[in-house]
Amino acid sequence: MKPTISGFGLGLRPEHYAALAGPLPAVLRPDWLEIISENYMVAGGRPLHHLDRLRADFPMVMHGVSLSIGSRDPLDRGYLRELKALADRIEPGWVSDHLCWTGVDHRNLHDLLPMPYTEAALRHLVPRIAEVQDALQRPLVLENVSSYVRFAADEMDEAGFVAELLRRSGCQLLLDVNNVYVSSRNHDFDARAYIDALPAAQIVQIHLAGHEDRGDIVIDTHDHPVCDAVWQLYAYTLRRIGEKPTMIERDDRIPPLPELLAELAQARELARCAARLAA
């Protein structure tokens, strides 16, 4: 049965399998977990053992990095079959991936590369989203990515492109607040205006993460705690769109679980403050 996802979650990482399987204080315990889909698209072994054990205790959502929805290559039907099989196994709240391309001519570049923000790109994406949703028999959720360069051919800004894609395709958005901040610094746009441009009803999840600030460029590394500026943008986002399921991502320099639970508690407190202001 598809679970209801609400509250505050964590990205499931192998370093935390044992701690998450043990007792946790109720006020700190994650409400749900997000898995990296490709880590569990295997025939068996310890990853699936841990996944099944934790799925008994936590609702889950799936988050992929290999769909390459924006590529000119045909969608990988074998990948979609494996993705659907995993979704059928754990019955996630939703399945997400990134609004990007990861390769061309069947070569994986192992990076989340931004789309050109053009009418042609919109026409390319909409039928591919429909094809993925048909294959998965589930709605698709796409995440905004961070970026470091722009296309000379861009015809609109990123927020306008994302909003128009959501309108045309009917898919949903995983709003990565850190990615908005990173890109706003790199391209000198107003991060709050970006949030304002998005359709709140189609945002189903929020990501929070850390980054590396080199002054003249900001890199989305997921190896630092969430910084004050991103917390402030998250608080603004909550005031604009209301509370949404929110999680902390950490993919490198992964700390002990209590450190991430403390960050999650900070997200909870900001959400409580936003709710009081709204009331």
C-alpha cells in the first residue's frame, strides 16, 4: 500500500543502517526515509536485506540519478523495468529523479547536467515524462538541479521553465532549496523570486543540503551541514508554499546519525515557526 508521506525525513545511507534499525527518541526519529533508487536495483544481497528491514519501520520515497529525462537518447526501457520492480517491492510514496540529462549517445557522463531553458526543450520533455509515468504506472516527481553555466540559447529563466514544464506535463516537483540557493549565487538571480514563481500545489517534497562556497562559485557537494542562508531560504519557502515533506541530504563526509537528526530538528522548528506565523 502506498504510504502517506508527511513530516521530516532523511536520506538513507549505509552508514546509518544499524542506528536507524535501533531505538530512537520519538521526538528525533525521522518520519520517513528517501533511498537512492540505483543502490537497490539489484537481484539480492545485503542492500535489499537492509532495505526490507527498514521498510517495515519507515515509509519511503525513491530518488534516482540515472533517468536522464532530458537526454536526446531514447529512454532506457530496461532501467525503467528495474525501477518499476523496485517501486512495486517497497511501495514508495513517490518516485523522483532530476530535471536534467546525464549523457548522450549512450555515454553516461556521471553528472546532473542542466537543461537549456527553451521551448524546444519543453516540447522534448513533456512526452518523455508521459512515457516514464506510463512505464512506472506512477506519477513522476522531478527535482530542480544546481548549475554552474548557462546556455546561450536560453529563452526564459529557470523558474519560468520549471513552472511551465509542470503546467504542461502535470508532473510534480521536488524542490531542492539548496540547489536554488547555489544556482542563484552562481547566476546572480533572486532566489526568493524563483520560489515565488513555482506552483505550490505541485511541490510534493523539499530537499535541504550543504554546499561548498568558494566565493566566486558555489558547488553543490552535499558534504556540509545546511548553512544559515539556506535555512533562511527554507523558512521563506515555508511561508510562501506551506509545509511540505522535507529531508536532509548528506552524501559525503557523512556524520553520525545524531548530527543529522539535530539538523532535522532545526527543520522541524522552522516549520513550527512558519505555521505559527501563518496562523
